Amino acid sequence: MIESMNLVILIASILVVVAVFTSLVSFRVGAPLLLVFLFVGLAAGEDGIGGIMFDNAPLAYFIGSIALALILFDSGFETQLRTLKIAAGPSLVLATFGVLITTGVIGAVTWLVLDVPWLIALLFGAIVSSTDAAAVFFLLRVGGINLRDRTRSTLEVESGSNDPMAVFLTISLVELIVLGGGENIAFELLQRFVLQIGLGAIFGLAGGYALVWMINRVKLEPGLVPIITMALALSLFGATSILGGSGFLAVYVAGLYAGNSKMQMSVGVRRFQHVTTWLAQIAMFVTLGLLATPSEFGAVLIPGVILALVLVFIARPVAVWLCLMFFNFSRNDTAFISWVGLRGAVSILLAIVPMVEGVPEGQLLFNTAFIVVITSLLLQGWTIRRVANWLGIIVPPRHGPVDRIDLELPGNANQEIVVYRVHEASAVATGHRIPRWARPSLILREGKSLRPHSAGPIQGADQVYIITPPRHVELLDQLFAGPAEGANDVDLFGDFSFPPDTRVVDIARLYGFSVHDGDEDLTVADILERDLPGDVELGDRMAYGTVELIVRRTDDEHGVIEVGLAVEQQKAKPKRRLPIFQSRSELLEIWRDWQKRKRDEKNAALRIERSAPAEQLTDETANDSGSDIEAEPSDESLPDVENAPEKTR
């Protein structure tokens, strides 16, 4: 027994080590890292070089559930409140109605391709209906793809919040299949939805509040705070699930509440969660890879690929378009959001549920879901950056990479110790002064501790210790970071910059362009916010006379805080315009144009009808005159069709 336990520990640790080292391959060749973890499990399984026999589906589901709960708690903890405000509407619609639409479309195709009962087909649609939070967060954050705030926030919040809906649909459909559906399946699903989602949200808020209250009131050893935070999150997950709510939604909401509250040791908790989240992802993907049997994939390879292609090119785009058309996303942003719909460990984890509950088609659904996930990760995960470049939605960063360490002060002080390693080409190293509110407390140079007043100018490679409120950290990053590619590009951000409250008439006097009527008292920020559609974003630009006004910086509420000016208008490269994914405003414009054309055609037809009786009357008068001489009809003899009263007409 002891030898068996030691063997399990040895094998598990070796698999983790192999998964970590294979991540180097992912970064070099650009492969999705989570796909690499999945292939490590497949290679170690019974059909791989490892030959490990693992067919314990309940254990795999148990490990995957714990891992997913930790990942969702960390996803909520890392989601800032401003991100939620920006994307709450579109992301929540995608996480609910988007999942339902995807389930319905894939369910219909599954019924045709796999030739299974319609309830089984809907179950498979629910299994693959949600995007994978781990895959999306990794590709967007670690992959370094810099997007507009609204697009990035929508993707992050949606990927973290749509798992509970997919879990609810999967478990509910499995119970209906196993226990037999009632007379009104739709009503039963609605009852389950209200119970699970409602209890999950309520318990999540209560659990998040209790967690923050306990951490702030109870004096614990700093090293124990991250551990008890993780334990309380898992306790909330288990308790909510037992009481009939959605445990996955509860931990996500609790993490969202705790991450945006003033909680002691939050920096240490966040650092610990990064470690546990990586470990959870490795454990979940490797375990699911071990459970799979690639030799059985041949029978479902073609149907699985067909379903994956339908999911990528039809179901996901249709769901995204229908959900986002009312939020006036651009066509390119909608297309990118639909492409970043990666399926991952959550779909494989949910595919285990039918096997555990004894659904006859359980193994078929599991194998097919595995093919769909691999195809999605290969097709979408490998091309996200290329698609973003092709659509032209990547925004240049305002500063380059920054080497920073956050240290939290004890107690309830709203201050942090931020340690920067100064980049050689940073603004501070090249002579820019540090603001008064961020004076360094200590400088380390070549292993020596120096006081700020005796250290002289900041030099490259110095370590600078600054005590500052957390809200100022992003401002300091711009001072200590290296230059970013395109950050100061004149073509992107203009030749000159101005404060947002600068009047446009004052700039016009300097650079000799005319001001539009009625704009004399407006500032440049007023004009940008008035004339740019939707939320103002970094890099947005508009022509004004002979110059261009450019958004150089924005605040958390999309307010303009710095404006650039391009003296000569650049001949902009035409932006790729897709023929699909029209927004609500575009659809309304198409409808108005169609209505206008119909009215014009109707009016033209009426004018023809009104002129026809006059011509007919002229012909009849000529025929009835009894003379060979053609008589010219007088003006009084013809009815005035155009000016006739309504009754005459």
C-alpha cells in the first residue's frame, strides 16, 4: 500500500515537472499552453508512451471540479470592478443567452451527425457551449495581446461567468435523461435555473462578504491567510452545491467581491492564487488527458471535427452576433470575440458527467467532446494573434514591460510598497522627474543601500522602493517601464499633445485651421466624445478641418485625459470591413434605407397612376370629336391632378 502511494506521488510529480518544462515549447512555437498540458496527459495515458491505466471517471471529475472552482475564484478575484462596469451587459448576455443559443445550434447538428436522441444531442450542445476561462485568460494576459478595454473586458468576464450556465444545463439535462423528463421540460429547466443561479449569486455575495470580514477581523499568521482564503472558497463551493445552488457561480462571485474589497494581505493572496491556479490547470488538463483513450477516437473523428467546425464558424459567431448587436460593437470586434471562443478543460470535464451518471451514450459524448476541444485549441488558440492583426483591433501599449514587485504594508493602511527595477531606457532613467507624491524611500544600487537625497539621479538597473496608494501604481509603471513598440509613434498618436480641457479655437489659432460653427466654446475632449461613436478608446482619431484629433490617453470611465494632434492628416490604411456582424445601429440604418426605397417606389407608382387618366381623357376627346382635324384640348378641360383636392384624387 505504501509503495503504491509512493509510486502515485512519483508519477504525479514527474507529470507536473514534464508539463512545466514543455511550456517552454509552447512559448517558442506559439502553441496554446493548455493544449500542451493536455497532450502530456495523453502521452502518459494507456495509449501513450507512459502506459498509465487510468479509467476512474468519478475521480477525474472530482479533481477537475476542485481545479475549476479554484480557477473561477481566481478569475473573479483578478477581475477589477471597472472591467465589470465596462463589460457587464454584453458579457452577461453572452454568458446566458449566448450559451443557450450555442446549445441549441450544436444540439441540432449533433442530432443529425451522431444520430442520437434529441435530448442527448442537446446535452452535447450544453457540454461544449462555454468558453474556457483558463485558455482565454492565458492567451489574452500571458500572450500579450493588447486590445481595446471593452473588447478585452467582455472576453474576460464572459469566459469567467459562462461556466456556471453550461454546468447548470449539463447537470439538468443529465438528470432529465436519467430520471425521465416530465411533461414540461422547459418549465422544469426554468425552475432549476432560478434555483441554481439565484442561490449561487446570493451565496456568492454572502460568502465573499464573510471571507473579507474574517480576514480583516481575525489576526492570522501572514502565511496562513492565502491558505484559509482558498479553504473558505472551496467550502463555499461545496456548501452551495449541497444546498442546490451553483457552486461554480458562487466561488466566482465571491472572488469578484473579495478582489474588489479592502482586504488585508490581498497581495499575498493574489500571489498565492497565481501559483495554485497554474497547478490547478496542470492537474485538470493532465488528468483529463490520462482519462482519454485516443485509440477510440477514430470512430468519432470525422463527426467531432464537423461539430467543431460548426461550433467555430456557425454556432459561436451566430450566438455572439445576436447577443452583441444591441451593444453596438464594431464588426471587427464582434468577429474577434466570436473567434476567441476556445473550448477547453471545462467541456471535457462536463463530458464526464454523463459517464458518471450512467448515460448510455456517455463514452460517445466524451470522445466527441475531446475531439472538439483539441480542434478548437489547434484552430483558434494558434491563430488568435494573427486574427487580431488581420482585423486591425490590436491597440499599441502605452508603455513597455515593467519589472515590479508589490509588497503590502501591515494593518489597514491603504498603501503599498512598490519595488521597481529601473529600465535603462525608461522615462526616469533618461531624466524624467519622479512626482512629489511618489518620492522613493530607498534606492539599491550595485548592492548598496542609498538614501534618496544622496543617491543622485536615478540610474538604470537601480531598485527603487516607493510607498504609494494602489491606485497610483499604473501611473508609476509608465515612468519606470521600458519603451513600448509604437507607444510614441507620431503616426499613431499625433505630433503634439494637449490637455483635454484645451479649447479647439485656441489650437486653431496656433496651427491655422478653421473651427466649425458652434464649436468655438468646446474643448477638444468635448468634440472627440461628441463625434466618436460608442465609448472613446485609446488610439481613436477623427478628422477636423485640415488636422486630426487623436485620443492619447483615457481614464477608467473612458473619459479623455490627453489629446494628440496630427498636423497633416495621414492617409489611413483602409480598415478591413467585414460583410457580416452588423450592429444594431447598422441594421436600423439598413432598415431605414429599405423603407425609404419602398416609399420612393410607391410615390413613383402613384405619380404614374395620377398621370394616366389625363392621357386617357385626351385620347377619348380626340376620338369623339367627329372631325379629321386634331383639336388641341384646352387647359380648362383637363383635371389638375397634382393640385386636385383629396376627394377628387
